[in-house]
Amino acid sequence: MTDMQRSRPAAHRVDTHPARSSLSKEIVWLSWVLFVGILLSFSGFLTVMQGVVALVNDDFYATTASGPAIDVNYTIWGWALLIVGVALLASGLGVVVGYPWARVVAVVVAATNALVNLGFAAAYPFWTLIVVGLDVLAIYALVVHGGAAKALRTGPRS
């Protein structure tokens, strides 16, 4: 290290070693993908809960069954939400484990979940905002940085 580099504060030092810099970025994106897998699982759990509530208690929601964007009864909505929620849970766990298929399935299921919940927005708007926000964040992360999950199965490059 030169005298000039030693005199700089630690925050201003630049890591000039390309392998360390690349590995560091890979670990950051890998952490992001792990977070998204957990986020998908949480979104799936919320969706399963929302589906169970729709099946058990029609009076819980803020509007009648004819109020949502699509005119169906809460039993059908409940089963749809339950199925999508279980698929989100499974794909989220698959992303955490690092399966390549799980990334594609997770994006498709998260998009489906967002659309199903948008149709359900009149019945419970706050819950819908939370679930759709989690889905959009997950889709973004998996599409842009989902390839980093490959390291979960193969290990990080040295």
C-alpha cells in the first residue's frame, strides 16, 4: 500500500483487486435473492391466510361478494388465493434453496398473485397493497438479479 492510500480514510479506499470486488458483488446479490425467497414465502403465507379467511368468514371483508372487480363469491376467491399462496410458498423455498426452476415459477406465480389480489382490492384494500407490493419487489429482484441464486447450488466463485 502506498503512503497516499494509507492516508485516505477507510471509506475512500477503493478495492482494486478485481476478484475480491466481483465476489463481494456476487455475495451482495446472493443475499438479495435469499431475502426475496424469504419475502416470497412470507407473501405466500399472507395469501394463504387471506384465502382461509375468505373461505371461513365472508363477513370479514369490507364489501359484499359482488363488490370486487370480478363478480365471484368468496369461496372461489378463497380457493384461488389458497392455491396461489401455496405455490408462492413452494417457489419461495425453491429460490432459497437455489433451484433454477424456482426463479421462473416464482416470477409467474408472484405476477399471478398480484393480479388475483388486485381483483380482490375492493374487499380488503390494505392487505392487497401489502401483498402486491411484496410481489412487485420480488419480481424485480428475481428478474434483475435472480441469476445470483445459482451460487446457492454450486457455491460462490473464488
